[in-house]
Amino acid sequence: MQGRRRLPLAVVVLTGAVTVAIGFWWHRDRQVSTPPASVLSVAANAVGQPATIETPKPAFEKLTGLWQRPDGGYLIEIRSVGPDGEMDAAYFNPRPINVAKAEAYHDGGAISIFIELRDRNYPGSKYNLQYDPLYDRLTGIYYQAVQKVTYEVEFVRMR
């Protein structure tokens, strides 16, 4: 097969690398320039007003899980947290104790939670805790209503 020239291997490899780089750049640029659907809310009404940007809801998802107080068998199970901060939570010592109120909220730059217990021997005992993202723990104050005593407490994630 005379007369037919072969391209040097370096040219073929270089051409392939440039093609892959351009494809990666194009794909990445498309992802960055396209806002996620959850950010934009189309407020199209009868007069055709433009879309509005929704304010993102607080990121309370990181609170879900099972938390244990290292100084005893006390457990908080946070099953879910709604965008308004309302929590589906349970408390155990070691048996279930009724949770009358549980909510998450932003306190400055921190995520905080409030849990009120209403049960036998727990007539209004309360936890006021803050989430520590650095150590993935909950720290704060526990008010024991029967004894009218306040304790500094910590909960660590079990799962």
C-alpha cells in the first residue's frame, strides 16, 4: 500500500485529548449555566408575568438521624424536618417519652432545634440545641422540669 501515509501516533493522541477536553468543557458549561428546576418558580399567570426566583428553604436535612447523649441512654430520633422547620422526632430514655413539640430553626448562622417533652416525669422538660457541622453533633441546654435544673448536654450521631 504505497502512497498511503499514516498519521504519527502523537497527532492522533493529541487530537483525541483535545476532543475530550472540549467535550468536558462544553458539558460542564451547560450544567453551570442551567439553573436547577427547584430554584426557578414559574409564576406565569393570566397577564404573563415573568418567573420569580424562590428563596431556598433552610437545609435542615442534615439533622435527620439517630442521636445519643454519651452521658446516658438518652436518644433523639429525628425522622424528618419540613421546610418550615417542623420536626417529626422521638425521644427515648430508654423507653419512648412523648414529644409535645419539635422544631428546627435558624439562629443567626447556626441551625438550632427545640424539643419539648410532655410525659410522666417529663412535664415540660426542654432541649435547646445547636447543630455543630464541624463535629456533626448537637450541643446545648436541657431543662429538667421536675427538678427545675438546667444541664449542658451533647448528642452524637449514631446513624
